[in-house]
Amino acid sequence: MKLIIEARSDVGRVRELNEDSYALVPEGNTVIVCDGMGGHAAGEVASATAAQTIADLVKGQPAQIVDLLASGAASPLPKDAAALALAVRIANRRVYNAAARSHKLRGMGTTVAAASFSNGMVATAHVGDSRVYRIAGGKIQQLTTDHSWIAELVQSGQVKPEDADSFADKNVITRALGTRPNVQVDVGLYPVAAGEVYLLCSDGLCGYVSDAEILSVVMKHQDDIAGAANALIALANAAGGLDNSTVAVIRIVDQDEKATNFEEGAVTLPEESEVELASMDDFIVQRFGADEAPPPRSPSVLEPPTATGKEEAAPASDSEEVAAKARRGFPLGWAFLVAILGLTAIIMLWPRLIAPPVEVVGEGLIYLAAQGENRESKVYWDDVYQGNVADLEAGLLVPAGLHRLVVVSQDGVTLLDSTIAVSPSDTLDFKVR
């Protein structure tokens, strides 16, 4: 199979940092596009780690990885497809472990869309809302299904497709690499033919440009793949350039390979077991070095919260007693004294007040509780899906700082949407009603 591949990535017109990454593996006819998240440089680290990991693992003889790390879930797939899916899983594990080792990287994650062409077919593997398209016969077809909140609402009929673009939280994704220790990967298998064009892109393109516009550009440049890639980036920027945009355009020049026996379509591989995770960790250390070992798991995350006595009135402290007396009556002399002390404190603290903010380093624990059907409500932390309320009752370790917590019921009703300030060593409890 002979391919022409061109890829481009652009920071856009608003962002200061490009958190997208891509990797091309010509010898393996494989293309990877990742869209990082996490703020500062963390998103860039996540996307680059994932793209480089997958590229490294599919080079040479990827089938050997499958033999080394045999997975019951991946066994029904052709070897190349299984190797691609396994590479994505290992990338998830590397990003997750890196985030667990570093406070600065905590909470980072990335989407991934990957495609490998061999044996008369294309195998796709994706997590998140980066996409794979096929353009053939003057039509465009999305081969992947977005792992996003809005996509789930559209699929369930709760939101009409024509209303999706104006949905307030359409960028909230429900699956990503690196945010959880294990991951569900969607794998697709499709036959290919000469003359077809395939497009992998981050949502910096497909989130702001319609499929019809993408099709028009590709058809106009179908004999100039480099021109198509440049024109798609320009199209994303013309739409506002609100996000980083990355595209990889692949044209099938010649296809004389006979497609192997496989069932066309997509399947979702279940999350890895603890045994599989342990095998992957051992493999990662052997392949990428001893400093890639996962950090020890914090036992506090798994232990249930201790009784805090919040239901009972705590004894009043000295400061509370002073405040109570002040509410009952505050003499003028005392008011004057407090004013003088307050002014003195402001003068002494002024250099600190005008100093640049210091990065808060540390972690806190978030506990969620609910009853009945609300236990199955979905939890999003900084727009990244973390699991159901029932999954997080044992605690969620989060970095200190300002964050957003959203809880959505199974029928799409927002039960909780709050901005949360987390201080180091905080323990915060939330009850979903």
C-alpha cells in the first residue's frame, strides 16, 4: 500500500501555547494526532508523550508487543490493530504515571486519534474528541465517535444535532488519556481503496469548521495533499483560531493488498485489569527506563473519610466568642483600636499583597456522596470525565488551586456546577442531591 501523508499543527490566534502534537511513522503507515489539556505546559507534555509513545511502539515489529503483552480483550483483532490499541493503552499509562509523579503535571491528559494502514485496511484507535474522517466518492464520513458530553446527549436524543454547536459545554470530554489509571479504547477496522483520502484532526478544526467545509477544501486539493493540509489550518484560523489546530491528511495512492478477513466497524475495548496494568508498568520500565516506574499509590485515596462530626455543633473557639460579643455590641473605643490595628496590618502586609502570586503546590481530597440513581451521575473535574459519583466515594486526589466541579445526572440534568478552591491537604465533601 502506497500513501502520501502531510501533517500540520498551528497554535491558532488566541492560545499562547500549542498543546497539540502529532507523529508520523512512514515505515508503519501510521499517523497519530493528540490534543493535550491541563494548563501551563502540562497539556503539551501529555500530548507529546502520548504521540511519541505510540509512534515508538508501532515502529519495527509491533506484533511482538502484542505477543509480549497478550490481552484477552485485544485477541479478536488483527495483530496490527491490536498493537495500535495496546500502544494507546501504554501511552495512557505513561501519561498517568508521569502526572502522578509530578505536582506540576497533575491533572494533565490528552485525546488521541491514530490510524494504521496495512493489509488492505485501516485500523483506527481513538480516545476523546479528536477525529478520523474518510473522504471518498465526493462524501465525507466520520469514522470515530466523539467521547464528549454533547455527543452522548445527541446520541441519546436529549439534544438535537442542529443544536449541538450552540451547546454551552460542548467541549467537555468524557474520555481522555492520562486522567485515569486505565482507559477504554475505541478500535475501528475499515477497508481502503486507491484514491481515498483520510483526515485525522484535533477539535481545533472540527470543533469550529463544518464537515461540509472540510469536504470542500479536501476535494479542491485532492491532488495536492500538502495544499489540503495548509488550507485546512487556514480554515480553522479563519473561523477564529480559538484553539490549537492539527491535521494529518493521507491519500491512498496505490492499494494492491488483499484485505484480510475482518469485521468492518468499531468496538470498544474494556479497561485493563490490575494484572494487565502491572504487566504494562513492567514493560514501560524495561522499554523507557527505571524513572518511568509508577509512584507508590497513596493509601489515603482509598481509605474512606473519617468522621468529622460536621453534624454536631463544635465548641466555640476564642475567636468565635470574640465575634459573638462584637455582634452583641461593639464600643466606640474598641472600634477605633481595631481600625488602627487593621491599618497597621495593611501597611506591614502591603509588599506581600502586591507581590506576584506564588504557585500553590500540594494536593487535596474530594469526596462525593449521593443516594439512589444519583450515585450513577457523571463527575467532571476541569471538564474531564472522572467517573460516576459511586466510583469516587472513596476519594479523588486533586491538585491545589482553583478548579471546576460538575456533576450531571444520567438524563443530562446538571446537579452541581461549582468553582472549587482547593488548598494543600484540604478534605472537601460534596453531597449530590
